[in-house]
Amino acid sequence: MGTASPFSEPEIIREYNVQQIDLLKVNVKRSKLDVLLGVEEQDWPKIKQVVVEVHDLDNRVKRITELLQKYGLSKVTVKQEPFKEGSDTFNLYALRDSSKVF
């Protein structure tokens, strides 16, 4: 069984001097919004794409979409897998528009 890392993504970005994140896939039970809220403002331009499965409780799909758009990931697609129809589970894909400067 794995254990949670005591490090946050900002600490990892600093420690390893990460200059670009091609794909950020968030897969944390019940804490996806918290993970995204933990990304520091200066690190958002480094992120080119985000993929996250969202349970749309408390309007989370809208909140996450707005957060990603706020930080320049303007091409957001929300899809629901056919086998999850009728559930509150959606896949959210976000892509930075490279023609826009953040």
C-alpha cells in the first residue's frame, strides 16, 4: 500500500527546478480541488495541460473549470464516459492556448 507524500506540488516544483509541466494529471480521492488550489500563481504558466476526474459535488466541475481558465488553460472540455451516465463523475481536460500569454 502506498503512502501519501509529505511534499506539496509547489515544493516539488522548487526542489527540482521544474520549468514546464506538459501534463498535470490529478488523481487524489476527494481532494482534487484542494490540489489545484495549492498550485502557486507563478507556477500556473508552466502547466500546459490538466486532466482530472471530478465528482460534481458542490458545483466542483464549474469551480475547477473557472480556476483553470483563470490561469490560462482556456480550452476546457468536460466529458462523461457512457458507462458513468447518470452519475456525478466527469472527466475534465484543459489545455493552455499557446497563442495567449499569461
